[in-house]
Amino acid sequence: YFEKRRKANYMGAVLGVLPTVLLSIMLLIMGLISKKFPSQYGNNTGYNTVQSRKSEKVWNYAQQLAVKYAFKFSLLSVLISGIWMLICVGLAGKEIGNTSSYVIVNLVMAIFILIFMFVRVEVSLKNHE
């Protein structure tokens, strides 16, 4: 019984990092597409906020910033995923936590990374004016 439970906990620890890994892949793909095909001013694509639509100059800067931060935060996300997976695997052998708790904590970290990325771009745009 305990061996079966420990294997399930290890699998849960590995599956628990999926939200952040998927976020990393999504940010990387978004950055690559945006870099190759930058969004044009006035379109409803790209990094599109009230702040970024103030002028074409601000729009172009916002698109560049969004790509830059997408790459940075995808790397940060990979780093956090790796560290978190090591922690989860270490905890899985100790009968602490379960798959749900690993996924929830990792999902919260993924959301925090997205929010932080958005805030960084907006602060940079505000300072750019």
C-alpha cells in the first residue's frame, strides 16, 4: 500500500508542475510569434491595453516589451518549475501533500508570473511617456 501511495505522490509531484511548464511553453511561443509577426497599431492583436494604444510609438514599444518580458518570464517559469518539482518530489516521499495541492500551488505561481509580467510592461510603458 505505502509503495503504491509513494509512487502516486511522485507522479502527482511531477504532474503538479504542468501548469507552469505549459505557461512557459505558451509564453515562449507567444514571444516567437510576436517577434516574427509584430502586431500593427490599431489591430486587436498583440499586447493591447489602454496604455499601449495611446500612440503608434507607444504601441510599438509595448509590443517590443511584451516580447522581451515573454522570453524573460518563460525562463523564470522554467526555473520555478524545476525548483518546485524538486521540492514536490522531495515532499512526495515524505507523505506530505498530494497531487491537488501540488497543482494548486503551481497554478497560483503561474498566475502570479502572468500578473507580474503584465505589471512590468505597464510600469515600463508609463515610465516611457
